Amino acid sequence: MCLNDGKLVPFLESIDGNIEKIVSDYLAVAVFSDPYTLERRRALCSWSEVFCMDWSRPVKFANIGQVFQHQAERQKLSLKDIMWIGMPVRMDLVPIIPFDPCLPKIGYSAIGLIYGDFGSNRIPFSFDIKNILISQDYKEYYGRMILALDSKLNVRPGENVDVKPPRKLGAKVMSGNGG
């Protein structure tokens, strides 16, 4: 977990990383450097956090609903078809304390991810971090997916990770920033 002056950092914004593993049609694992220690960290990303659009041009949205039309989930795109190992990404992240021991060492969940030639573009919306409420269904899903992976991010025998994730955000916490 990322700590600043001994305190857990509750939100990481515009963190650059790379895709380390595409686990299923719906899940990928990204790796990034802890902004405080440069230690390598991992984040679980689901298809509902991945936004598919051309970031090389200025992007403007009239409302937040337009942003969500670009989710891999809304476009029914498999992460296996749109991502590759090593792909550069920019993410907003929240910590989700994993079970101990956590073999895959995944301690974060993406709440927004862009990829491609994104230049200086940021995630196309912002969160009120005081009101982020991850749904209980998603926390349970996250735990099951983490337990299904080994330390090399391979699916353990008998486990199924090709399951659509439930809705992550349990409360209205998003507001558009216009791109």
C-alpha cells in the first residue's frame, strides 16, 4: 500500500503504468510505481474502468454520460482484444486491502483507465474521494479474483476468472471534468 508520512494514501490520481497481464475478457492487472517509494505495485482493472477512445486529440464531453459510452463494457469489447502486455496506461486508483497472504500482491483497484497515445490527458472524470463507496458485491468479487490468482498472475487450477464484474461504485461519486 502507498503510504505518505505513515498514512495510507486513499486515492492515486493519473498514475502511469503498464498492463502486466490480461487475466480474462473482463480483467487485467496493471503494474505501476508507488509515487512515494517507487516500489512496484499492482492494480486490478475491470472492463468497466477502461475507456476506449483516441486520446491523441483534445477530448471534450457535454456530460458524464458521454464518457461512459466509451467503456469497454458498454462497447462489449474484450480486454484480450484491446490490450496487450506492456501497454502503457494512465489510471486513477483506490486501495482495497487484500487478504493475507495475497499471493498476486494486488492491493489496488482502478476506478478509471485510459490507454494509447494519451499525452497529457487525464482520466475524463474526477471522484469525490470522501464519498467513494465500493459496493460490497464488488469487494467480494475482487477478493474471489485475487484468491484465484497465484504470485505469477496465473489462474489457479479449478478457479474461474472469466466472470463479469458486478457494479463497482455503490454511490454516485463521479462528476465530469470536461475532458
